[in-house]
Amino acid sequence: MPVLPSEVRRPRLPEWLRMPLPTADTFGRTRALLDELKLATVCQSAKCPNHWECWSRGTAAFMIAGDRCTRACGFCAVATARPLPLDESEPQRVAEAARRMSLRHVVVTAVARDDLADGGAAHFAQTIAALCELNPGIVVEVLTPDFNDQDAALDAVLAARPHVFNHNLETVRRLTPAVRHRATYDRSLGVLRKAKARGHAGLRTKSGLMLGLGETEPEVREALRDLRAVACDLLTLGQYLQPSLQHLPVRAFIPPAQFVSYARAAQEMGFLHIASGPLVRSSYHADELTPVSDPAAGSCA
């Protein structure tokens, strides 16, 4: 007899992935501010396990260009649907939220907008400009889609001079076709290579992988070497968690000791900073990666 979806159960989380819910008032204030300014965050849309902690710290990763993605990646909880038109006032609202939250380091990501000629690159650039105008000295990190490998779109984002350019490899080469809708392993490496070559001299590039999707240790190490081959500076490694029964299942819970081992290997390869642990995500404690020695190296002098 076939197993019905309602009968499928996700595996219990190991002890190292269980976190107490915070009680700090800051969480409520952060949620109220985001609601007031009508801003989406990847914290909510991607069902990030850390959003309770981050909001309690007064931080959030802003997700621009709407909350509907044109891709259907097997790991991602963001809704796949026909996107709405871009909101021209959104960059200013993001900048205002950063000002009210007194952010020193802001992370801006976006859904994939394959419906737009530039993939939403101009909207990224406008958001960077608004952030810097209203928040002098802030460090701006962008986490972008691949823009279908369009150089003009990539250049539009880089011309706004973010301090950190992040594009995630997400998984190892073998698993990429099953994990990432439309994206390819080599295209993502190419985006990172071009960002390093075409960006300003102080730009740091960053990427990350989810572990627990069925990858092997040699495959992870190969992916790390590939990232270093395109001069990627900063690295995040975290545990994949299945957002729903309709998403890819967790094949393994990677123990903390293995994350430590990967971090040591990455350090030996030459990454400038590594965040590696079960609860690490692309924007988790991003300000602690200290990627910028001179904030004036970017656009927010």
C-alpha cells in the first residue's frame, strides 16, 4: 500500500539543532517594524530556523523584489508563482528599516526574477544606493541570484559598490541538477569569478553550501576547492533542513564535529573567514565575518 503524504514523517532533529524560543522584547519590535514598512525577509519566506534569534538581536536579512520566485528549487520554501511588478518605493523602505534598526551590516537578497530583462539587478542597485544614502558607513552585503549569467546585470549590481557579493553554490556538483531549478554549478562559479574580476578592488566574494542532501565528504572538499579557484573569500556551511514534505528530504544530519573538520580544511585552502556549523545560514551573524577592513572600500563611505 502506498504511503500517503499525511503519513510521511520528517526525522526528529538531533539535540544540536534544537533551540529555545527567545523571549526578548526586541523580537516583537523587529517584527512590528517589518510589518509597518511592509518588507519581506528571507527569515520568514525561507523558514529560516534562526529568525527567532536574529530578530531578537535586532537584525534581519531583507528580501527584495517581492516574495514570489520564478524558480522552484527543491530545497527552498520561498513560494514559486507569477511575480508582481516591482515596488519602486521598496529600496527606500529597506533603507529606513536599516536606519531604525541601527544596522552596521545589512544583508539584501532577492527572489529570482527571470521575468525581468535584467533579473532585478537595477532594483538591487537602487536598494544599495538608498541604503548608503540614508545610512553612511553601513556595510552592504548582497546575496544575488545568477541573473542567468548576464554580464550587464552583474555589472549593474557591482557598479553600486556593495562591500560583499554573495552568491551561493548551495550544493556539490553531482546534486546540483536535482537541488537547484535552472541554476548550474559552473554558472554559479562563473558568477563568483566575474564578480571578483569586475568588482571594485575591496570587494569580498562569498558563497555557501547546505549539507545533508546526500553529498560525500570528497564532494564537499571538491566544491570548496572550486570556490577557492574562483577566488571566493568568505564561506558558509550549514545543515539543510526540509521546509515541508514537498521539499527534498534530509539525507543526513551532519554532526558538529564534521562542520569543524570542514572549517579547518577551508581555512587551509585560504578562505579569509569561514562560518561552519549546523545552524549557519548565508546571512547568519553576517556582521561577524568581518569581511571589510575599510568600510570606505564600498559605496557607503
